[in-house]
Amino acid sequence: MGTAALLLGTFFNSVILAQPARAAGPVVVSLTFDDSHVDQVAAAAYMNSKGLHGTFYVPSGFLNSDPVYMNTGQALALQAAGNEIAGHTVTHPDLTVADTGEQQRQLCNDRNALTALGFRITSFAYPFAASSPAIETVVAACGYNSARGLGDIASQDPASAGLPLAETLPPADPFLTQAPDQVDNTWTLQNLKDLTLKAEPAGGWMQYSFHHIGVAGESLSIPTADFNALIDFLAAEQAAGRVIVQTVDQVIGGAVKPLAANGPTPPAPITTGNMLRNPGFETAGSVAGGPPNCWVPGSYGTNDYIFSTVTTAHSGTAAAQLVVTSWASGDAKVLPPLDTGECTPTVTPGRSYTMSAWYTSTAQTQFELYYRIGQGAWHYWTSSPFVLPSATYTQTSWTSPPVPAGATAMSMALTLSSPGTLVTDDYSLTAQGP
């Protein structure tokens, strides 16, 4: 895999160097949509009705997994209408905190699975815009022609002032193409139009990145009226010759590469005793200053949190600290990643599992559980009763209901669903029964 990746990376570099820069001309706009949310289907229908097409980054594990995500038929219909379906990993992890084997499974297996369903896959987007030169090499080796980042182009965010107004054509690095920050509910219609208007004098490539359209209460959503008005604006700009709207595949070009082999088989699961890897956070992760090995911070809903590894441990020298600084909904936690098998423990349907952890907390906490179907579709499962805050280390434990049918793995952790500070250490997960 390493040799193939190096050779492929060298090939792409030579192609890039051989391409002349394009003269300034109409701004090329790509409308991209992340995570296969089902509300994107209606947005695509309006966009297509105006003669415009987009690129939809689809994690293969999300398809058919839940009513909030597209099913295969809906995604195939988007492709048949002229839109592009593109890769976005199997389970949407932060690739920078995964080992090479997990990266290969997330990238190659995703492209292979989508191709097997009938999709033409040439483009990719990094979940959370998390990438590295080594990961770019894996992306190329898995057969993609490009990969999108985020936050490298000026937008309405004052912190982006001074950044370029558009990506160059061709992009300097097709495996880390530059785009503005993802669109969220703070963006106005004028903010959306300004991305194109400010880029028009010098030309270049502008990639819009949407998640939700018309979903009330969702922070990564914009009103349907604003999205439709943007589409009307872009259609008019294209008719006037100031803009060309293209999918990412149309911008990058190139043939569909052969499929690479699936990533390596995940590590053998721990089947006796404590099934968790690195349960006391003692092994550091691959990113300096990042989460410990086999643990990642995460949240859902509307809240802000700060994660750190601290030395105020129950045992050893490390513990995980989570500080929720503001909260409106949802929760935050540090849990084994929702991966394809690098870290999360394998479980047996119908069997119950007992979990425990030592904690201190200024707010109530509870265990939250997730399970995986097959190798890609993760679902929220259930939560334990709340336990009270504690100023000193206290152990809490709980036994789950029987694992749902079809489940292959699980993840769990103590959570915060209000402002406060939670420190956890020495987790355990053990199987019950024969």
C-alpha cells in the first residue's frame, strides 16, 4: 500500500506541475453537500430545476442507516439527475487520530462500497476538514482524484480576513483543495452571495459547503428561502457569463481510477476481561496535544466544550477532562471512536454488558451508548440513569440492556448535558453471561 501510494502521489504531482495556470475568467462555483442528510434531496430538486448540479459527499455507512439520511435509491436518483456522489469515509471519523489501517478502511472501503452500489466516485472530502500529508497519500492511493478541505478561503467570519478570495485553477494541491468555512445558521443570504461576488474580479474556484437546508434548530442549516435565493442568484450570474457552476468532478477532471484493495482487517477484538483499549488514557494519541489513543471527544446538539488530558488521575498519570462552557441542547463526551474496528469493542447481539468508570463532576452525568451495524452504520442506542455530581473520585457502573439484533460493536462513555466539568478515568466494559 505504501509503495503504491508513493508512486501514485508522484504521478499526480507530475501532472499538477505540467498543468498551466488558467487565465482569469468566470468564477467556477461548486455547490457541495456533506453527510447525505435527507433534507438535501429537496434542495437538490430546486437546484436541478434551475439547471445547476452539485456534489454530495456521502459516508457509505450513513446510507440506509436512519430516516434522517438518504437511502441508496435517493442517492442514485441524484446521480441520474446529473449531480455527483462523492466519498466521505465509511463512518465520518477524524482521520488524523486513526492509525494507517483505519485510514485505509475508511477511505478505500468507502470508495469501494459506493462503487459497488452504482456510483461514479472520483472526489472526496475530509470529515471535520482534518487531514495531513500522509492522509493525502492514502486518499490518492485509494483512487480519488481530489479531496476538499475547509476554512482556507475568506468568508463572513472576521477571522478569515486576509485569506484568498478563491481557490486557484488548477488547485495547487488537488488532495487538499481550499474552500471557505462550512455554511451555518449565522450566514445571511448576502454572506452567501458575497463569496461569489468578491471572487468574480479575479476569478478562480469557489466551493460552497452545506450540511442542512431548512432544518429548524439545526446549527448547520440555512433557511430554504435563502438557499433557493442563492440558487436563483447563481443561475442568473451563470446566464450573464460571470459564473460557471460545475460539480467537483467536472472541475478537477480525469478518468475514474481503478479500485484499490480494501483496507486491512481490523485488530482482533479483546473478548475477555476489560474489552476497552487504553481504558485509563495512559497511551497518548497520534496527534501531539490531541486525545489519547482510542478515545475522541464529540458532541451533538448546541453546546461548546473543551477537552484536555489532565494529570489528576484516579490511577496512573492521565485522565480525561471535559468542560462544557455553554449549553443549549445535546451533550458532550469523550468516547471510543465510532470506527470500523481499530478501537471499538466487538459485541454479541442479545448479550448485556457492564460498564464502569471513575469520575469527578460538577454536574450530573450518565453513560451514553452507541452500536454499529456491520462495518459502517453507527446508531445511538440508550443511556443509563443520571448519577449525582461528585467532588472526589467516585465509581459508577451500569449494565446495558441486551445488545440489539445485528449489532457488531459498541461505544460508550460518561457525558455532560449541562455546563460543568467532568473528569473520567479507568473505564471498564465487560460481557455478562456465557
